[in-house]
Amino acid sequence: MKNSTLLRFKSMKLTFEKYHGAGNDFILVDNRQHHFPKEATLIAKLCDRRLGIGADGLILIERHPDFDFEMHYYNADGGLGSMCGNGGRCAVIFAKETGHFSQSTATFMAIDGIHTATIINHSLVKISMTPVTKISKAGSDYVLDTGSPHYVRFTKNVDDVDVLAEGKKIRYGSTYREKGINVNFATLSGDECSMRTYERGVENETLSCGTGTVAVAIAASLQLKNETVNQEYLVAAPGGKLKVYFTKESPEHFTNLFLEGPVQKVFQGQLEI
């Protein structure tokens, strides 16, 4: 065909593994050879639950000159995402099993900076999260960034919330429409929280959200007016329970943040792409 504008793509066999962290599920790919084509349409198709593997997001693990590995997280819509706490915990187990490091501790780079990780046992992972230095209010709700932007609303009974409808109203409202925001609904019971999340990039409710869990725990500390310096919260999402640890320096300054919870390998496979 003369002067053809058609491009001929050579197919490749993708080797992947599927993990979930408290029900938040991800496709993991060892991309140290940089063979994976970072195309939004391909990533969205792989994450599609009917046409692809199915996941809340896709994670590429690559080499880093100064750390054990680097994590690149993509949302289910194919776009490059912000930090994903549950994805980060899954990435740690996957990176160890694929030989990026061999010990029970690791340091890795993500889009929001450097994270440390500890594998407490084969299925329990604790990772550091970025400090939070700014928290604002939207009426009685909380807005903060824990590596990803989050909106936290406390409600009497989180099970009664229409997360999809109410989450969309906030995420696509005039304030957050352009950049988007993750929306968390939570109910307090002592120092334990129940939460549900509408996640941007997935544009639906997810069974868990790591950065959202951290946001809810910090908001709970403020809501409860807990002035203890070192605090710990157990946060239950539909997919499972996660622990959050932090030091409360002031009502707007939280440091030594850690997220801890289970990681489960679901399956591995190959797919022609």
C-alpha cells in the first residue's frame, strides 16, 4: 500500500500476576526490560473485567539506580495514577518474588517519592506513606492528600450510603471535576472505622483504598479530637481491614505514617497483546 498511514503492530506475550490487597486488585508486570507498551488504551483493556484480566489498576515494577525497585501505577482507565497504598503493598511482595530484592525490608520509589516496606510475614506488608501537612474542610468534611487526593465524609451508617451516586456528585462537582478526587464515606465506632470509597480513575466503588484508609484514619483523629501523639487506627473496608499508624505533630501535620495489611496473590498467567 503506497504511503500507507496504517501501522502494523507486532503482538507480544505478556507475563503477569494478579494480586489484591484487602480486595483492591491489581495486575503486576515485571518491566525491568521495558518491554511493556505504556499505552492507555491497552492498560484500560487489560483492567476491563469483561474484555481483559480485570483489575482496579496496573502496576509496572522497574529497576531504580538507588532503590530496590520503582513502582509505576496506572488507573483502570489507563491513565498514570497517583500513589496507591494497597498497590504499593502488593508491589513489595511481587518485587521480592521476581528477584528485585531478597530481604524482608525494601525501599522503593513511587510517583509521590520514597517509601520503605517491611514484610512481616509472607502475606502481611507494612509500608511508609508520605507525611500530611495540609488539611482543609469542606463544610464538616475533610480534604487532604495522602499521596492521592481524598475527600472524607463521616456518616451515621456507611452501609446506607449510595457510594456510586454520592461519590460521583463530589468527584464531578465544580470544585474537583478537573483533577478529580477520591471520595471516602466513613462511620466511627471508638477507635475503629468502617469505610467505603468511590475511586477516581476506576470511577466506581472499590473494595478498599490504601491512601483512602490513611485519609480516613487522619480524619478520624481530627473528628475525635484525639490529641495523643502516636496513634493507631483499624479501618474496615468491604474487602478487609487495614491498620494505620502515625504521629500527630499538630492538627495539620502528621508524620511517621504507615499502612499495614494483607496481600494475596490470586493467579499468574500469560496473555497475547
